[in-house]
Amino acid sequence: MKFAVIGTGMMGCEHIRNLAHIPDVELVAVADPNEKPRDWALKACGDRFQPAVFEDYRALKALNLDAVIIASPNFTHIDVVRDLAETPFHLLLEKPMCTTLDDAREVIEIDESRQAMIWVALEYRYMSATTHFLQRLPEVGDLKMFFIREHRGPFLKKVGNWNRFNRNSGGTLVEKCCHFFDLMNLVTGAEPVTAFSSGSQDVNHLDEVYDGERSDILDNAFTIVEFDNGVRACLDLCMFAEGSPNEQELTATGSSGKLEVHIPDNQLSFSTRSGEHESYMVPHDPGIEFMGLHHGASYLEQKAFIDAIRSGQPPAVTTRDGFRSVAMGVAAQESIEHGQPVSIQVF
Ligand SMILES: NC(=O)c1ccc[n+]([C@@H]2O[C@H](COP(=O)([O-])OP(=O)(O)OC[C@H]3O[C@@H](n4cnc5c(N)ncnc54)[C@H](O)[C@@H]3O)[C@@H](O)[C@H]2O)c1
């Protein structure tokens, strides 16, 4: 299976390293407008691949490829998808699918017009702790509340500092939190109807100025989302909490019990209302050959993408999933801007 990777910064190189740990795939080309990332790509290939290297990803259209991984900055996703729309290549498109609702709608239209699949890379679904949490979820009974906490350090530096501005990333609640909104959708199994969010930029990047413009990204927020089945979910995001023992905590509470898991220590606990309690460490999926920076999740997702291509199955993470997670992020950003709950009607 012949692959190409577009955008070979941090995430593109993780994808290359994942590919290097998967048999029977070949990386035939990489494309990045910047020289340093092109060098990083070759380094990530090691002895396994000798790809052709392009500055402009549009050169890939002339190649004989099966699949393309798109790991360029968020605001470029729409142009890359538009440019590859007519190709027969399967696309693994990094999150967030797009930075705006109009662009995300267009990606759905493009997806529906082509034979090959578009799979949105929402890889938190593939973390071993998350998949185990999802398996045990029915034990809480009738789910009523779902809570996600992400307490971590500030956004990393990116090539050209694109992630310092809302217009490039979609805003923190789209860029980072589309992962968590996607998990809310999976866990509740319902459609989001309202988002209410309070947040601001209080600590990070306050003195960062690029070409005379100060960074405008949020570093903390509380967001409450109501779903059409009555479940309510809450996201607690803080990006000046690098001392936290865990970056993420997921808690689901229902009519019978409460399920909780912490990432990355993978400690899971389950308790019933009648007082039974168990706690244990979730083992990593034994199928993980490369951990990368995401606990093996992007490796497992890439394997699933490849398996779907080989077996002709549809994508497990669709452009509709991508759209829903972007829409919730956009609603949360708007709620902060206007100080009011925002109604969501996704489909
Ligand atoms: N799944 C995850 O958990 C996860 C984690 C990190 C990043 N991401 C996503 O991956 C994408 C890349 O993020 P990153 O952290 O690697 O950023 P990065 O800045 O490290 O890398 C982006 C690369 O894209 C290149 N680029 C810029 N414009 C381009 C264009 N028009 N065409 C092709 N390449 C272009 C840059 O030169 C750079 O090398 C983003 O969409 C980001 O949201 C996902």
C-alpha cells in the first residue's frame, strides 16, 4: 500500500514513524513547504523508506498512491482536501477536520462525492484507557453525566507559530477540544443541543507577539454540553497545570454506578451505588508497536485506517463525526464570546 504524508511537522513525523512499524506499506512521498520539516521527515523514515520529497503537496496528484495522510496546519485542511478531491486516494485527515463550519460542511460534500474514504483522525478514541472505558460504560446504568478534565501544559511551539492564533487553529475549543467533544458524542450516543462555555486567556502566551500581533488563544475554559437524550457533559480545560499527575480524566455517572479513568496512568475505577468498588490499571493494547506521543493511539488508528482500506470497510471516524466535533467547539467558542448558551443543530 503506497502512502504519502502532507505536512511533516510533529504529527506528520509521528505518522511516518507509525507507518515504519507497519508491514507491507510503503511511504513513497512527503510534502512540506518548509525545509526543516522535510529533513525531519527523512530522519523519521530511518532505513525503512526513501520517499520522494516535494515542497508543494499538489505534486502528489500525479503519483500512484493508495492513501494520503494530511497533517498540515488546521486552516490548510480545507484547501488540501479540495485539491485532492478528484483523486482516488483514501485520506486520513488530521483533527480538527476544519476551522470553520462552512469549511467542515464542504468537506462532507466532497466526501459524499468521492469513492475513496475520508477518515478524520480523532485518535483519542484509540487510547487503550478510552477504549476500555467505553467497553465498561454500560455498567453505569442509565448514563446521566459525563465529565472530562484536561489539565496540562501550554500549547507546544509549531512550525511558523500557526497555533498561536484562533484564525489558524479554529480556537482552543476547536483545535484541542474537538477530541473531547468527539468523546462526548461517543459516550452519550446522542446529538448535542446546547453548549455553554466560560473561558479566557489568563496565563499563557500573553506576551507572545508575532509580526506585531499578540497571540489570542484561550488557555482555560469550563464547557457544559447538553445532549438530546438528556445527558449532560462537562469539559474542564486548563493549560497551565503542567504539574498534574494525569493529563486527562474521564468520569461517567449513571443510575447504577460511576466509572472513572485517568490518562496516562491508566488507572480505572468503578463503583456502584451500593458500595462495591474496584480499581485497576488498564493495560496498553498489546497490538501497539509504536507508542509515539499519544500512548500508541495514532498507531492503532492508522492500523485501523489501513485495515479498512484493505477490507473495503467504511471509515470508523467519518466526516460527520469530524463535523460534529468542530460544531461543538465553534459553539463553545461563540458562547464564550457572547456570554450566552449557544444552540447546536448538527444534522
Ligand atoms: N491527533 C492528535 O492528537 C494531534 C496532535 C498534534 C497535532 N495534530 C494535528 O496535526 C496537524 C499538524 O500539527 P503539528 O502539531 O504537526 O504542527 P507542526 O507545525 O509541527 O507541523 C505542521 C507542518 O505542516 C507544514 N505546512 C504548513 N503549511 C502547509 C501546507 N499548506 N501544506 C503542507 N504542509 C504545510 C509545516 O511546514 C509543518 O511542517 C494539525 O492539524 C494538528 O491539529 C493532531
